[in-house]
Amino acid sequence: MEAADTRVSNEQWLEEVYQKLLVKMKKECERIGTMIPYSTRDGKYHDLDVPGGIYFWTNGFWPGMLWQMYEATGDEAYRKAAEGAEERLSETLQGFDKLDHDVGFLFLLSAVADYRKTNNMESRRRGLHAANLLAGRYNLAGRFIRAWNDEVGAMIAKGRNMSGGMIIDCLMNIPLLYWASEETGDPRFAQIAINHAKTAQQYIVREDGSCNHIVIFNSETGEFVDNPGGQGYEKGSSWSRGQSWAVYGFALSYRHTRDESFLNTAKRCAHYCISNMAVSDWLPLVDYRAPEEPVKYDSTAGMITACGLLELAEHVGEHEKKLYIKAAFNILRACDEKFSNWDPEQDSIVDGGTFFYHDPDGKNTEVPIIYGDYYFIEAILRLKGKALFAW
Ligand code: GLY
């Protein structure tokens, strides 16, 4: 017989977590201000402690957290810190050749969030500048946005030439293009986003809702070449963060285009994630198709999946949405119980983030990662009806 669930209701858990979030984020904002953090050492964040310095793909998540907290509380300290971090990030637009497809993560959560909240026209210009850089990476023959620059691409795709490479992650960058079209009235940005999402549907998502991480095309002719392995266990496996980018990314493409095929692809990927997480106590493994041992988790995949499920819930009927909301609660609660650190004197909330499956020294396995915190906060605020729509 199954043991009775003695835990508090989802509503009570949500309220308790929200109250803890208010306390912890207030303290973090005082300590971190306009620094741009990634992970912690000895419970403390450090400024730009990342390989690419100011250009690293995760640098928008801290300002994103601050804008979310500003939306929820109206506390001016969050706005001031977010504006300072954005000012620093905007330097990257001058050294744009070091930026890549991840300008969406960098600028949607900083400049575009700022513009959405304050109507700051300098922030709007930054967002549109970044959208133009992203559009400039479009490959006309293959109808996709090129991933990474040579060095990083070759490192993750194990020496492959990535000039013809696209990755599932980029679905979360293309909302910058949808925004640019909505903002300017020029359809070219959205046309690129739609073509990229259609190519991802065809070459990245498998029939069962699992995903490849990478696809390589011939960059001259656009012909399909291969789906090599990437940050997951192996070629043909199912990297959980990639799966989560698919759920949220296709749901967002549906929001922006109303193309039903994107909604159905998002659902297919969501059902695949839900069934896999249901058999691991709602804790996301790094790869859903890896050996049972060693057990390796990636809490960030859980947080992103939860946000994607909550996005999906907004686009389906009343009797369908409970599946997605209930699954999102299950994931958030399981990860909170196993990975959260609510000590207000220590930085970062969600431990247990893993950058990639094959991590030679373990330094990037089950550690706090800033985007785990960003998506956790977004999910909690979505459930409280207090989130800023950032995508
Ligand atoms: N977008 C890079 C990653 O998910 O690791």
C-alpha cells in the first residue's frame, strides 16, 4: 500500500517558498548588486567567474532574476541593480564578434525586460541591436540559426566543424526575434525565427518526443549531415536540459505565432519529460537515456521544464491544463526538497545543476548554477501570478 502524502498542500508550499524567496533575494541583491554571478564558491557568488567573462551566455540571468523580483515587489533596489548589470552587459555589443546565438538569453532578460518594464529607449535599442546580430547568424540554405562560434562549437561537438550547426537550446533565443518583429513591425525577424523552429521540429525532435542536442548541416548546401552527441550521455541519448529547452521553446513559438504544430511539438516533448521524471521521483537526471549508475541530476532541467509546462498550461483547455500544472508542482517541490538552500547569508538557491554529462573533474556536476535560480524564481512567480513575461 502506498504511504499517505503528509506534505502540505501545493498552495501552502508555494506561499512558504515565496516568503523565503523574498527574504533570500533581498539579501542577495544587497550583496551582489550589479555583479554578474554564475556559480558559488564557499557559498558566495563572484563577479564574472566564467570562461568567457562578460560574453558568457549565462550573464543575463542575474538581471533577469532582479527584473522578476522588481515585477513581484516593486522594490527599487532590484531595478537599480538590474539597470547596472545591463549597463555592464551592453559593452558586449561593441565586441559583438565574441557573442553567439545566445544573445537572446543575454538581452531578453536584461535590456528587453528593462524596456518592457520602464519603456527605456536605450534598452530597446540594445534589444534590437542584439536581435540584428541573431538574425545575422541565419543560414539561408539550411534555414537555421548557426550555433556557437568555432572554438566552443568544436569543444562541445567534439571537433566537428560547427559552421553548419544548430542546437535545441537556440529555441529559447528566438523569442528575441519574435519581440523585434512585434516591436518594429518588420516581419523578417519572425520569419527567421519561424523557419529555425520548423527546421528544429524536423531535424532535432524525434517522433517519440525525445530530442537530439545538435544537428549538423552542410553550411553551403543546407543538406543534413549528422546528429552528433553533445552535452548529454551519447549520440542518440536524451539530454534533459535540451529536452527542457524544447518544451519551453516550442511552447513560446506557439505563443508568438499561433502555429498549432509548435503547440503539438511542445506537448510531445512535455509528455516525454513528464513520463521520464515520474519514474525518478520527479528529479531530473542529466540524461533520460544514460546508464542507471552513476546517478547524476541536473536541477536546472527541472526548473526550465516546469516553466515550459506552465507556459503550455496557458495555451490548452481547462481540463487539459491540470496535467501540466500538477507536473510542474511535482518537479518544483521535489527539487526544492532535495536541492534548495534557503540560508539568506549564502548565495544561490537551487543546488544540483549540471552543465554536461561527461564532466572530467566533476566541477560542473550538481552545483548551484544561476539559470537554475532564474527559472525557479520565474516558475514560483508564474504560479503566484506575479511574473514578468520575459520571452
Ligand atoms: N545553452 C547551453 C546549455 O544549456 O548548457
